[in-house]
Amino acid sequence: METSVEIEGTQPSKLIEAVLDLERIDLNLYRANDHWKEFRSKQLYGGQVVSQAMVAASKTVQPQFHIHSLHCYFTRKGNTDIPVLYQVENLRDGKSYATRLVHAIQEGKTILIMVLSFHVREESPFHHQIEMPKVPFPEELPTLIELMNQYNFSHASEKWKAKIQEVEGSGQLLEYRHIDVANILGNKSAKAHRFIWARVLGHLDDSHENIHRCSAAFISDSFIAWTAYIPHKNIRLGQIASLDHNIWFHAPFKADEWMLYELESPKTGAGRGMALGRIWRRDGVLAATIAQEILLRPQLQKPKSQL
């Protein structure tokens, strides 16, 4: 999985250099030294660790093997100031399937553990899928600049600016078109079902299918946890964090072309929330399914002082 080259004036995606270009330290051992910090947080973005773990594992299999599923747990918070080591264990190499285990490590402690399964593409007579939802195309939706003008960003409070930044995401690496911005920015509770068009900015190398899957994984952790909170905006939020992250890839796709990201949360309770996602190609093919469980806790109220 090498950095893509410029084709017909299209610049290579900054996502490769900023996130997906890992340093090889030893056999099955890789390191990410610098972390993309556009999210303005001391805590590592979960999608970054997931995608980098996928890159590390992909480097240990033959090129005909493609990631078809992964399951991971976030075990500790990651720090943006500390390099991450990715230690890959070869669990199995078969003719059609290969399995890898990855530990993402900071200061000797595991911050993420991931199991991945790789598959050599094969033909099958069994084929069906559900229908892609009918939504506006990305060209029909406002850009970030248009959203800023629509919500009077230049004169907005810091709170509203932060919300716009949350909607916009990682603006030098990815591009979004939100279909339901009013529900996101509004203070009222809304249905836990939303749609986002997303793509990687710049060009990704088409000769490496896994790089598109790693890039989609980087996108997949954006917004999914917050989907579980949308129906509960009347409750002041104290803590929200991803507990696990799971992806199944169903068909080839290009992450540098527009993909529809459908998100919904079927259940919250017991301090947790469940969120599901589907990534659709523009031509209606279901490319991936995502599932994530979220830690969801209200803000604790301070006890009133006794007079």
C-alpha cells in the first residue's frame, strides 16, 4: 500500500501522508509517529487508530487478500502527542481467508485491539441486497462555506462555531455533504436516523483496494456515536465515547468518490447506545456495514448546598 501518484492533475490525498503512511520498525511491527490533529483534541480520533491498524495488518498479507471484516475494542484513550505502535500477529493464512490480530500500543499499553479477516475475491450465485434510500445527491446539498453563510458563522458564538466544526469534520482530508443539518445543529431531540455524503479529498491509488477500505474506516467513526445522542438532546450530555467498532465490507468501492453514509441508532440504555451504519456507492450498491456500541452517560448534577 504505497502513496498514490498524481494522475491527470489530481493531487494525491493528504490522508495517505497524514494518517495511513506507517513506518516499518520490525517484522509485523509498525509505527505512526505523527497524528492528524485537526479535530483539536488531545485524544486520538478513533477512526485514525482503526484505519492505521488496518494498514498495518494489510502489509502482512499477499495483495490478492482484501479486508472483508474487522472487529475491535477501544481499551484506553489514545494521546495525540505520543507515537502509536501497531503489532500484528498472524493467526492464519489459508487459500481463501487470512486472519490477523493487531494491538495498537502507546507507552506499553494497548489502546485498541483488532481482529481482521481477509478474503480472496470469488464469484457466487448468491446475491441480494436491500434498496438504497432515496436522498438528494451531494451536488444538491450545501457546502461547508454555504453552511457557514446560512448559519451566520462569521458572527456566531464560540459554541455555534464548535458545532459547525463538528459537522464539518476533518476538512483537509475529507469532504461532507449533510442532508439533515438542522437536526444536527438544533437543540431539539430528533429521530436517530441521518444521512451524510462523504468522500476522501484528493486521489487514492486504485491499484490497492485495501487503501480505499482503510480510508472508509477513517470516515466511518465520524458522527456515528453522536447518532445515539440525537433523540436525547433534552438531557445534558456528560460523557460519550466509542467502546467498539465493527465493519463488514461487501463490495469494491472508491473512497475518493462520493459515498452515502446512512446512520441510525436502534437502542440506548444501561449507559450504552447502539449505532449502525451503511456505506452506499452512488450507483446503489451496498459497500459496507458498520456497527458500534457507545458509552453514553448524562452529566451529573451537583448537589445543592445546604443552607
